[in-house]
Amino acid sequence: MEEEEVTVQPNGHRSVGYATKFDQKAEELKAKTGKNKNKDKKDDKKPAGGFDDTPIPRAPPGYTVKFTFHRADKLPMADINTMSSDPYIMATLYTDLPTRHKQDPALRFRTTTVRRNCNPVWNDYWTVANVPASGFYLKARIYDEDPADHDDRLGNVHVKIDSLAENFQPIREQAYKIKKRMGSKRAYLIRGCAAMFSRGVHMSGDVVLSIEVLGKTDTDNGGRMWTVGPCHWTKHISPMVGRLAGTKAPGKDGKAERYSFQANQIQLAGPVPASLYHRYVEFRPFVKGMFTSTSLQGRVLHHALHHQHNRIYNYDRDTENGCFPSPSEDLTLKFLDLVHYDKGGRIFTYVLTLDGQWRFTETGKEFGIDLLSKHTMHSDVNIYIAFSGEFFIRRSKNPHHEGGSIENEETHPPAEVGGGPPKDDPPKDPAYYTLIIDNDSGTYRPNAKTLPDLKAFLQKNLPGLRIITLDCGADSEKLEKWKSEQRERKNKEGKGVVAVQGDSGSISSSDEEDLDEHQRAVQGVGKPGIKDRLKEKAGEPVALAKGVHGYGKQKEEETNGGEGANGSAEKEGDGAQQKKSETAKVEEPFKAAAKPAEKIEKWRKGDKGREERETEDGMGSGGR
């Protein structure tokens, strides 16, 4: 075999010929292409999204900072009817810390709402850990709460701190001018008119804040911030959604008083475990556009889901709220109160955000609220969340022991265990209750391997409560059995249900079917025709009249005949004839209403000829 031709370069280095080097490069590129094809084939089997193992960027530990929102002065009047406002503050904290992904949401905090006051006093505080030494930028937006419409912005306050240290000089009740440029023009127009007639009315308002450094954050990585406290909770009541669901809140006397739908939020103390990090799953082509709002269809769905989130978690005069300084047994009891302990066999859909905000509503198959996507709605269409799924509560006969199991215990549901619902009030001791929580979410598909981390996080925030985690895949049989028992108990005790969120009819809370249905709705495909709907609606009153006036039973007696039927008819005499005539009078208008639908059905099946249809269409056009 001949030796390969070698050329010597002027600098003394030896190299092979260009042809040989070209062949080697071609082989390398071919090998890389084959690897990429195999990788693409593997990736095609699993849609993008779900668990994300991107680590938190490393950074020196930061500082724990306490923000206090004391009060505001001289706010504009956003409500012309009451000549006042219902103000609250939405604060967002920004730093130069790198995030795992650019879509990670910033930390936010909302104060309570002060009713009918242009000089509100809040005194709400917010404690944040790991604020970097390079400082922060706090943007506080002041809004007027308007449940019937969008909230009016009354202005902004910007606070910029260039650096932090343990000897940081605290800011004590300092007033910051409200910037009116982004405020409601209508609100400031009313304020300006009032200032024209009174010297005591000023156009410029202030927000009074305090900022204090509590010390270094005890952590080995300062790569992210989190909310330390307090543990706020809110209970949102939506009469509009309750009316759509047909559910009412039971009153003190046990009777239904008003339509109601309940949504709940609890701010848990951070940090959320770093492993709890999940992205939406692109199980359909339109899902990415829905989350990123990039296409026309995606923008429509994104706006609809965001609007649903605002309606479900709407703040108004009926919203209940409170807070606890830190996780405690009182917080656990409040959580049990929000989920109504073990009453009614309820199942809840939940989402846990990256900052530890726990949002949940009840899920029920028998109610007809058609939400676009439950977990997407709860997350407010956030690309990344910590965890999502479903959970329910069970009560044991005796207080449980730490780490025990309920499989060999008698619990409610499914059994009727004394000392609590449905006959008695629930015991106010967390040791009687077990939280069973899973990862059943088709939108984010949380990784089952991270369930132990979720359990540890919840145990830290809900002391005294036994927590059991189940994988919707590996534990599907047990999970289906237990959820079926919950539903059976709900059918028995469900008359006093306060509020539920609609379900698609499948045990899984996967949102694929719901999203497919709404995709068809956006595209105008798959909707029932107007003829079918008209026939269905026109036939309902006839069926109702027959059921109310015993028409079906009377017909059955007439048809069966026999001695019993004849004897009964003879005994009734004139009364039966009178009842029959009354029934005919009631049915007459409903039968008349059903005639157009019957004609439409005949036309649809082709019973009438083309000439007859054209004749009737012509007469209808002439009449019009």
C-alpha cells in the first residue's frame, strides 16, 4: 500500500492533502447528522415541556428585606358615585439576579383593599429573602378596585436602592410622590374639578413606605429570591360563576342563600424546592402560541384564560382575607376551613407558583362550568410553575401518628365515621386529617420523582397535617379508587356544596380535551347547528309539560286498557275528562312552538321535495 502523500509547509509543519482532510470532514458531518436524526426521533416521542432540571444560577447569599406599605395620601377619586376610591397596591420587585429562564415571573405582592377612602391606611408588610447586595428596584402600582370592570390605575411609585448591606440605614415611613402619567385620566379629571372649588384638595398624592434590612439570608446560594412571609390567605366568592354553575352558598340556617363559586389562595413560606420547576407541555401545536401569545389564535386563548383567572380570583366586597406571620397550626386549620374539612367528598384542582402561592378550587363533574384549561387558568397562563395536580381531604376516626398510612384505617370518605361530617361538626384538630395530593395535570405534567420534595415543602407549611403523595401514573389504580369514593360520597352529601369548578368528564385533570374543544370553537368547527339547537329547545317545553301534568302516566293507562284501567276511568268520570282537557290546553302552545323545529327536521332529512321547499321559501320571502 502506497504511503499517503505528505506536503511540507514553509514553516516546517507537515499536513495531509486537502482531499484527505475534506473526506475526514465529510465523515464527521455525516456522523453528526446521524446522531441528530436519532435524537430528533427520540424527542418526537415526547412533547417539549414538563420537568425542567435547569439549575439555579450561583450567586452570593443576599439579604432579607422587609417592605412595609403604610398608607397613601390625596389619592384621586376613581368612583364618581361615591366620590372616593377603593385603593390597593400591587408591588413588583426587580433585581439584577439572573433567572433560570427569561419567562420566570417576578416577585409580586398585593396589599388589602381599603374601601371608600382616598387616604387609605394599610400597614401591610412583605418580607423577601436573598435580595442581592447590588440593590433592587421596587415598582408599586396603586389601583382602584372595581369588581364590575377593570381596575383603574391611580399612579405609580418607583423606589430604587443601589446597594444593600447589613448596616443599611432603614427607611422609616418615607413619602414617595405618585407619578400620574400612567394613572386613570377620568380619576384625575374628577380630582381636578374638585381642586378647582376647594383649596384643600391637591392633585399630587403620596405613598408612605418603610424599608428595612433584617440581616443576611441563611442560604448557600443567593441565586433567587423568595417570599418569607407573611402567609396571606384569600377566599374569593364569585356570584357570576356560581350562577353559571347553578351552585349556591348555604346560609346559617342550612338553606341556600345565593349563587357562589369559591376560589382560594394561600401564600406559603419559601423557598420552594429548586427541583419543583415545570414548564407547560406542548402537546398540541396551538399550545405554545397560547402561552407565548404569538399567533392570532394564541392571543385569543391567552386573553380568554387571563380573563378567566381575573374573574375567578376577583377581589370585591365579599372577598375574605387574612394572614399569619409564619407557618403554624392556625394556618393548617385555616387551610382545612377553606377546603371545608372532609365535608362532601370534594376534590380540588391546584397550582403552586414558583414563589409558593398555592391556588385551588373545587373540581366536580356534575357541574357545567366550561373553563378553558383548569391548571392554565390557575397559573394565569404562566410558562413556568412549581407544581400542579389535584388533592382531597380525608378524616380518620382517631388522631393519626406521624408517617402512618390510611389504607388500613376507617376514614371519611368513604365510610361514615362518627365525630364529624356529615352529622356532626368537624373536629378542629389537624391530627385527624390527611391531605392526599397528586401530580395529575396534563398542562404541566409534573415529574413524579419530585413528589417527596413537594411533600416536605407542604409539611413545613402545614404542621400537624398528615400528607400522602400519589403518582397519577404508577398509583393510578389506587388514585382512581379513592377519587371514585370521593365522588360517591359527594353524591350522598353534595346538596350543600358551596362552589365547584367544572370538569371535562374524565378522572384525569389533563386539559387536552378541554383545549381541543376550545380550539375548535375558535376555528368555528364542531359547533351544533342552529337547526339542531332550535329543535332541542322547542322540544324541551313539551317534555316538561308532559312530566308536570302526568301526561305520560295517563297515556299509559289508556293504552294498557283492561279491567283495572276501565275501572279507574269510570271512577274518575268527569274529573278525568276535565284534567285531560286542561293538559291539552297546556300542551297546545308548546306543540305550536315545536312545529317549526319539526319542519326543519323534515327538510334536513329530505322528506319534502325541492319544489315544496322553494314554494315555502318564496312565500316566506314575500312575507318578509
